[in-house]
Amino acid sequence: MKNFNFDLEKAKKINNKINAIIEFTRIDGNKDGKYYSTPFLVKDNIQVKGTKNTCASKILENYNSTYTATAVERLLNAGFTVMGKTNLDEFAMGGSNETSAFGAVKNPWDLKRIPGGSSGGSAAVVAAKIVPFALGSDTGGSVRQPASFCGIVGFKPTYGAISRYGLSAFASSLDQIGVLSRNVENAAIVAEIMSGRDENDSTTLDIKWDLTSNLNKEIEGLKLAIPKEIFELEGIDKKVLDMFKDNIKSLKNAGIIVEEVSIPHLKYTVSIYYIIAPSEASSNLSRYDGIRFGLRKEEKTIKTTYMKTRDNGFGMEVKRRIFMGAFTLSSAYYDAYYAKAAKIRNLLNNDFEKIFENYDAVLTPTSPILPPKFGELKSPLQYYLMDLFTIPANMIGAPAISIPSGKIDNLPFGIHLISKPIEDAKLLRAAKQLENIFGILDLPEVL
Ligand code: GLN
């Protein structure tokens, strides 16, 4: 990672093909830092002073960051250099990058396919070898699912491990900054530097995270749990299941214990996510009113100014989420939707707690499908289902990671591990152990 050479001309040429970078800028880190001049890119919903912070939305198209997020500040202190900002689904709402106001990102493996999302730009720049790592945010899978679709590693730490100060809020009880990188080691190094208590985010944990010192030590008798529901739920591609079964065989051959368990509430995760996340989003996004930030469509009254600004500034998917969230939080429906979803969230947590008494991690495919072609998915529901396996980690605040475990029809395939909250170091060790078995994928040449 240290000697990675950032070639601006080449990066621009590649970007013309994949549309992954919204803004090129150079912000140098601390000259005395260990990683001085190592380049990285930042998802454009994380504030970096000296760059815009568009959230890939028209409403913030001309908004300049007024400060630098704590996570980025810590990387700059360690010497890393910000090279720009990456494209995403508008306000991180989406799993395909198609909701960006600046056009979709393309998957470096096949330009006709989606890169996943919402951190699709961050995944694509790593897969296209522009930078060794990029930052993303993960509310329901936005670091891990694009990592899987682009053949790289995506790590979402425990909720509260990394400060959200400077991350544009989507669903505050689920949001977490994460790392997209070529391998597990780099994800661990970068996350460790970003982690730790921050006075500017009261949800950060007061822990001195050590994610790297034992990374290469194998966990003896590593025990993984597979939810048996995977083989029963609808909407999972047969090719994905076959590959997953194949992966399990390789793990067992390598001496890893893999057993089936039950996660009875797994089947509700997508439903409760699409109540909880939009509810929080509808509240968080109320700040974009044309008065304080970004776009303003001046009208005669304050109310019509709000309406016109928001109608012009937000895209379809963001509006859909705001509508859903306003509905599920409304006094007539609160108990039927939000309160109920919160209860199921607790039950899901109980399911996982039980499993973590006996297992080091829960193993699933990262996504139930392979990266689809643009236009292949028809309804919002099909998009929402892509997060079936990644959402639980956000719901229970647990660390989770996607690593590549092979290819199907020349498309990358990723598997996913969730460990108990705070056990990020153990999760990364397990991931490293699996990476040693499956290897690191050779990445495609875009030019
Ligand atoms: N794809 C999910 C959504 O559309 C997750 C997004 C995220 O993690 N930011 O909400």
C-alpha cells in the first residue's frame, strides 16, 4: 500500500469509462506520517475540507465541505493523501449506483454491469487499481455489497468503532464508515487508524482498537455458522448457492468447522430495514430545505420554497424513502410499523447473540445474486433484496466483512462474515484465514 503510485492521467482515462470519481483534488497528509503520500479516495458523503460534499445529489451539487470528517482527519495525520471523492447512490440510498445525480458507476469487471452500491464508486476505483483503498459508508450493506460485486474486500466495523462526525447522515442508528481495499490487511490497517473515541460523535466507543497485531495468527478451531434459511429463502440465485456450497467444501477441507444454525428472523431483515432506514432518513433529510444548505428554489412563501427546492433537488429514490419514512413515523401508523420493526430488530439481535455463544462468525454469501446488468432488475423490491445478508450486521451493530471467494462466469463472487459486536479483531483474523484459502482475485484491466 505504501509505495502505491497514483497516476492522475491514467486515473482520468479509466474514470471516463467507469464514472467512479466525482472530483479529483489533492489534499496532502502529514509529511511525518508513516503512510505519507499513500493515496486514497473518499465517498462523496464524507466531508473533506477543500472538496465538495455532493452526496451525489442535485440538492448538494455546489455544496463545499466546511470541515473534515474525523475518520479522514486521522488518515491525513497518518500521512495518507486524499486524491478526490467517489460517486455513490444519492445520499447512499441504493445498491447499484444508478440513483446518483451524476450518472451510474460502471463495474470494472464488465462495463455493462452495476458495480453495486451505494459505495459503488469507492469499490470501482479499488477494483480498477486507481487507489489501494477507498472509504465508503455502510447502512445496510453499502461497503460490503459493492466490494463483493467488484471482487475486493469491504469491511464495516462495529457501530461506534469509527466516528460518524462528517458523514452525511442517512439512518443514524445503522450508518458506519467502512473500508474498501484489495486485501484484508489493508482494511485492518486503515480501520484501526480511523477508529476510537471522538468527542464529536457521542456514539463512538471508548476503546483502543487493535485490529492488526494478531491478524496473521490463525484462530485455532475456527467455527463458522451458516443460517440454514439461506437454502430455503426465495430470490437466491442458484449459481450463488452452488458456489457457496463449493466454498464451504474448501473451508471444511482446510479444517474449519462449518455448521448449520437457524436465524429465524432472517427473513424479516429486508422488511424491517425498509421501515427503520427510511424513517430515520426522512427525519435526517429534513435539514435540506433550501435555507441552510445547497440548492434553493426561491418562491413566494417559505413553505413553497421548501417544496420547490426539495422537489427539484431530490431524485426519485430519495423521495420514495422520505415518503415511506414519513408514513411509517406518522402517528397513525407508528405502532404498526416503526415500533414493530424495532421489536423485530431486538429479536434478530437475540438470534445472533445465541449463535455467537458457540461460533466465531456467521457465514453467508455477500449478496443473493451476481452483479446484474444495467436494466436487468425491474422493481425496487429486486434492488432491496440484494441486501438480505448484509443488513443484519447493521441492525445489530456488528462488524462484518465481504471477501472475494472466487469467480462465476468471469464475475467476482464474495462471501460474508459477521462477528459479535466489538470483536472486530477476531472477525478480521477469520477473514484473513479465509483469504489465505481463497486467495486474492486478479483484477481486470479497464483500459
Ligand atoms: N442498498 C441499501 C439501501 O438502499 C443499503 C444502502 C447503504 O448501506 N447505504 O438502502
